[in-house]
Amino acid sequence: MSHTILFENIDEPGLNTIDVYRRRGGYEQLRRVLSTMAPEQVTEELMASGLRGRGGAGFPSGKKISFIPKVNVDKYLVCNADESEPGTFKDRELMQKSPHMLLEGMVIAAYAAGATKSFIYIRGEYVEQADIIDAAIVQAREAGFIGENILGSGFDLSLVLHRGAGAYICGEETGLLDSLEGKRGNPRLKPPFPANQGLYQGPTVINNVETLATMPHIIAMGGAEYAKIGTETSAGTKLVSVSGNVRNPGNYEIELGIPSREIIFGLAGGPPEGREVKLWFPGGSSSPVLEPKDLDLPYDFGSLQEAGSMLGSGAIIVVDDSVPVVDVALKLAKFYRHESCGKCTPCREGTRWTVSMLERVDSGLATPMDLDIMASVQEQIIGNCLCVLGDAMAMPIGSMVKKFRAEFESHIEEARLRNPYGGAEPDPDPVLIQGAASA
């Protein structure tokens, strides 16, 4: 059975306005929560739903809220809308078409966590979406859904939209917090974790746009009912962004656990005529690549992890047999080299060095031994950085070298035959130089 929750009538004209959203029952779950439920009851419903974070880590959302200490200090809710993972564009559509769904989910989550101050940290390039959310915040505040004494409940919540400046690292939750505080967006050492010491050193819940937008629907359905959708360990629906060599790229809402082939071929139309899938990223550019033999895997957190990859942000990037694997690896490594904040050595030096090695491969200067060294360096990066940016490059690069070793080696040989000097000019013939000098 197919379920559409977040994308149900998502293209309805005017859905970004509060009037249309409320006509469809918007903010009714917030009203119900504030009038009939204690914060602990909301958290229990979220835990019962089995909802896992939709931003990449897949951590249980209700459990994350439950970690917030019950102490009398300022608590914060932060929406991570810095959607910068290559291949991911689902949150953009949600914010653009149904911003009030996000706002309602934020107020519900803040109430459950006891947070009285909230922020949306949105990617700097999302100018249009930020303007839409700004307008929605004004509408929600005027209608009494944000601000002081919301719906007469005695619950207060301020909400601020903060625009980023185009740094991928600020999508990492602690880098985001530093940026919100006006500092350079560098990841923090953990522990302490944001739940105990986050924004302005206060207890902080950080959730992704899709995660928060799902919360009103969980309250409406009931956590136990929502948990019946999907699989036992991957409950609910998931928005997936499909891009690359497919006929129908775009965002789709799927029930977790359906075969990956059904997404890539059934929804996205598969690769162009005459082409075959060479490899695919199941969870954005930072996920280890999978092969055609993996297309029948269930698309859920556990199955993809068992296969050696991850669901991540839900961005499926398809690469067909017309694209050299070295080109994919080099583009990916250059992106992460550029976006590394430079704070820790394994990431700063590892990304730079990997690009240099892949350029050697591409020019024909490398040897098979270089591939062994490059694979070894990726292993040394993983797990040794302050945040996962280094891992985000090392995991897919390592998987490509392992699974497409033969293509890397043939690429080196072909490049060497095309250009025996590896792109450099040959040394001048000393006889010709001497003859020219005597003349």
C-alpha cells in the first residue's frame, strides 16, 4: 500500500499561505497538542512512531527530544535547513510549497522539549525559500501560532530565520550552532552534545526540515499508527531526491522498505535508453556507492547499512555506464576539499591529498600501488575527524576504488597511452639545445 503524507496535494495553489494551509486542517494538531497534551505525552507519541531523523544520521527523533534535561534554563530548538548535501533538494520543495507545515512541526517539537526560543538555519542559496518562510512566520505570528501565550496555552516561543552564507560545513549540527552564534562555522568536539550544551551553551534540539514537518502528521495519526507504515526499524514515509542519469529526476515520497529498483526505475524512469546503471549513491554524495546487483535492496536504514552504505539524506544519485568512475571520484573529492573547514588534519590534508592522487590517476601518472595507498588513506580518515566531512569523502571514494578497481587501472593505462608525459611537456632534447646554441 502506498502512503503519501508530506506530499499529499503539495502542489495545491497557495499552500504556502496560512489561509490555504488552515483550510486543509493546518495548525489543528498544534491546537490539540497545546490544549489536551502534556509535553511528555507528545514525546511519547514521537517515540512510539519510530520516526528517525531525516537529515542523514537517522537518530530516533523522540529519543533526541527526551534527552533534553528538565531544568529551569533557556532551551532551544533549531531547524537545520542548510540542505547542502550534493543530490539533496527535498527540503527545498517542502519549504517552498508548504512552509506552515514546517512551522507547525517546530512549535510542536519546541513544546515537547520545553524550548522557548527557536531558529531556522537556512542555506544561503535558498533565497526564494527564505523569503517564503519569512512571510509564513509573519502570518503565523499574526494568527497567534508563534509568539507569547500561543493559543492561550501559556506557552511562549520566539522563532528567528537565519540565512547562512554558503558553507557546507554549517550543515553539520555543531558547525551550524557556532555559525548561529556569530562565529566561524567550525564543528565542535563532542561530548558535550547539543542536548546538554548546544546553542549559547543551553540544551538544544536540532532537527531537519523533513523531520519537523512530519511531526504534525504523527500527532494526527497517532504514533503507533504511523509506526505501521514502512518497516519495523524504518517507520514511515521518506522523501527521496533522485538525480543523475535518470529520465525523470525529482522528489518522490516513498514508503520505507520498498525495493530500490522501484524508486530508480519505477518512479525516476531509469537511465536513458541504451544505458545501464554503473553505480548509485543511495544517500547523497557522502554515502558509499552501490552496484547494479544492489538495486533490489529494500530502501530502508537497516538494509542499506547491511549492504555497506547508508540511507543518509535520502538523495539517490544514479551514474550510468557512459560516465568514467574516475570522473565521479575526482569531482566528489574536489567538492569536499573545497568545503573542508581545515580544523582537523585528517580532513584538511586527506581531502587535498586524495584530489592530488586522483589527478595522477586521471593523467596516467599513477600506478596500481597508488590505488592501494589511496584506499589506505581513506581508511585512516574515517572516524578520525571532528565531524563527518572527512568521512563523507573517504567512504564513497574508498568504495569506488574497491568496487571499480579494474576500471581505475584501465583508466591509468589508457591515459598513459594517450599522453605518455602525463600532461607535462617532454624534456628538450639536449642535442637540439646544443645545436641551437652553436648556431
